[in-house]
Amino acid sequence: MQFPQIRLQSTFAKIGLQTEKPIHDFQQPSAEITIHQENAEMQIERVAPTLEMDSFEARADIDLKSVRRRIEDAANDGYQAWLDGLARVSQQGDQLMKVQHNNNGISEIAKENSSNPVYDFNIAFLPRLGSFKMYYDPGSLDINWTTHKPEIEVIPQKPTTNITPGKVSINMDIWNDLKIDYTGITIDQKG
């Protein structure tokens, strides 16, 4: 005795996908920048320093005199000697006028005219303190700046974008299928 059998053989459907990736092309051109700035202006006002040294009197103290100074000193010494001589002669004349009151007047005048003068002497430091004179002026320096602000102009550039969209293609790689087989069935041909 045979039992009938049904055999089922199925194949599942299989879907195939093909994808193309999207393409995104992006470009950003650089902005155009122009900068203009005037040069800064600088003004300098300067008074030069000065140094003045006067060694005229110090040089005279150590006998380093100019010809003009020597002539002036000799003229002054001569004038002073003339004044001293005039005063001495005038005084002696007055003594001679009064010789009746002073019996020794003529002898005193003779003694005074014949004796050597007494000179004063002392230690001196040469050149004298304060004979060398020095003056110093440091001067001045003023600096003034005038600056100018920069003028900046910017022209931005728009970005360029190119997008290619992606694609998805769907297809059936394998179609579904169902096969049915019958076994163990005998077919009676009678009748």
C-alpha cells in the first residue's frame, strides 16, 4: 500500500539593490579684499643740546693769555701804576708844604723813595676755583604722530554647490517559485 505524498519545493524571492552614491561638489572662492591705508605722519621737533665751556679766566690764571688780554692787562697795570704814582707824588707834595711842622719830612720822603717795596705773597691754587665756567642745556625732543585708519573693502564670493542625487535600482535577482510533486498515487485506467 502506497501513501500518496505531496512534495513542495519552494524558492524564496530575492531582491537585488544597486545604489549609486550621491555626489556633492562644493567650492568656496576666496573673498576679494582690498586694504588701503595712508602712511603715518611723524613730526620731530628737536632742540639740540648745547655745552658751553669758558676757560678764558682759567687760562689767564696759569698765564696762557692771548695777545689782546696781555695788552689789556699791561694797560690796566700801567694806568694803576700811574694812579699810584700820582697819589704818592701828591702826598709827598703835601708833606713838603708842611715841612715847617715836621722837621723830618724830607728825610722820610727820601727814605720812602729809596727803599724796596714789600710784596705780599701767599699760596694760591691755579686756576682759581670758579674760573672755569661750564653751561649745559639738555635741549628737547618732541615727536608727534598722526595715524590714519585703514580702509578695508571686502567682496564676498558666493559658494558654488553641485549636487548629483544618488540612485537606488531595485531588481529581482531570483523570483519566487513553488514546485509541487505528487508521489505514490496510482491512477486507475479502468474505466
